[in-house]
Amino acid sequence: VLSWEEIPADKRAQIMHEKQ
């Protein structure tokens, strides 16, 4: 599991959309 800080900003946006 990657820690949130390790995830690039573009991936973070994608993950946030999926979790909503």
C-alpha cells in the first residue's frame, strides 16, 4: 500500500474521484 504522500497529484485526483 502506498502512503498518500507518495502518490503523485494526478493519481490522487483519480483516486479521490473513484472513492466518491
